[in-house]
Amino acid sequence: MTLRVVFMGTPDFAVPTLVEILGQGHEVAAVYTRAPKPAGRGMAERRSPVHDLAARFGIPVFTPRTLRDPDEQAIFAGHGADVAVVVAYGLILPIPVLEAPEHGCLNLHASLLPRWRGAAPINRAIMAGDAETGVMVMRMEEGLDTGPVALAERTPIGPDETAGQLHDRLARLGADLMVRALAALERGSLGSEPQAAEGVTYAAKLDKAEARIDWTRAAGAVHDHIRGLSPFPGAFTEIEIGGKPERLKVLRSVRADGTGVPGTVLDDALTIACGDGAVRLVEVQRAGKAPMAADVFLRGTPIAAGTRLT
């Protein structure tokens, strides 16, 4: 027996789950995703990654601006879905939508709930220095990521792992977890347990204003900040190049030995003093340029020891 599914998702993170659902032979009756947005230099309308995949498979795609409209809710109910699968969709699902599928809505969330409910759980886990995270399938209810958890998969976070690297790992883990949840749902054996009342934290949406590196913080916190914002929006500092201040994104770093005035370059390998300890920059990006290894950057732009970053 296969399930009739409505899939709701938007970014790259959601794509592996849709691929796995299709690969398992489930009937995807419709895909809901965010409407195309102007992007790029020409500001041409660009479809979401999920939209592109659904179009290749000939699946009907719906891009409502809101699901609070009764007409949109009637269209959604008309799909006659057994279950809706939601992965980083981006719109709030009101009660009539949550209750329309026979078995409700299952959401894939990239954290160990109730820690890091909200928009940016992968980034926030790394920025907080968490040693472990995971993916969870929960039954959706009206609250923000508050529903009972059906299945979970835990994984360590590598000490130098970036948000981009962890994102890709969790996307694959989550896809496998969701198809396991659907298989259990088919068998009538998908249970769930309420989330713990303790340990609730919220993963606020990333703000570009928090991307500037504060070199007065301890080296571990600086390192976690850098990797938690890589590749987007990218932590940055400012450095004088050719007599002019220039913004420099830092995409990868490692902990290093050294002490000095915070923000000071300590050697010829871009080791930077922090409030306590130091970090060495591994990958950087100048404004308008492609990312590059730090040693490649230094060959074209030597930075002397003693230079201060702001």
C-alpha cells in the first residue's frame, strides 16, 4: 500500500525528502512551495528548488501567498491526501489545513526538540557550541514546532563542521527518517510522544547585523560564530588592504595557539588573537570575489603580523 501525499517545502534542504518519498512509490498529489521571487542581477523570477524538482516530475505545484484564505483551504482539502509532509515550507499552516489530511501533517525539523524550535536550528546549534544535534519527525499542531515527536535521529556535530556541511548531512538523514515515518504510518504503527517541557530554546531567524565577528570573545565562541554562519550570510571582519578598509568574509576557521590584543594578526598564516586564545582563518572571501583558501588569499594579499582587524 502506498500513501497519497501532499508535500510542502521550499529550499534545498527539502529536496532529498521529496526525492525519497517519490522513490518509495508514494503518490505525491500536489506540491506546495513558496512563490517564485526575483533574484540575480537581472531580477528574473526564480522558482524554489522544490518547485523545480516537482516540475521535472510533472507534479502539480501550488504557490499560495497564504493558507488562511478559505478558498485555498478548500483547494488543499480537495487533494484528498492521506498525509501532508512539511519540510521548511515557510508558511504557517492554520487548523483547517492541519486537519485536512486523514493522518494530519508530519513535519521534519533539524534539531533535537524542544531545543532550537524555529527558523534557524542548524545555525543556532553550531553558534551555541552544541556537540550534538539531529532530525525529528513530529506531528504538527498550531504552536511553533511544539508537536509530539514520532521519530528522531541524533548525530554529533564535528568541531570544525560548518552550517553548510551540517545542513547537507541533516537533509539526507531527514529524508531517510521521513520515509521511515511514512512506512510506519502505512503499517498503523507510527506513535508519538510529547516534547519535554524543559530545555526549550528558540532558533531566531538569522540577522545580517549579527554577522560581524567580535574578536574580544573567546576563541571557541569566535570559531563557532564563524562556522555557524558559513556559507550564509557569512561572518565578516574588516581589514585594511591597499590602504583602504575592506570587508572580508570568513567561511572556515580552526582553533589555534596564540595570544595578543583581540583582532591582531599574530603570524603570516592569518592566526588572529581573540579575547582568550586565537583562531586561524582557513577560507575567506573578499567583496565581489569567490571564496578562496587563506593561503591563496595571502599569496595575492600579504597581511603582516601586527595588522589589526576591526
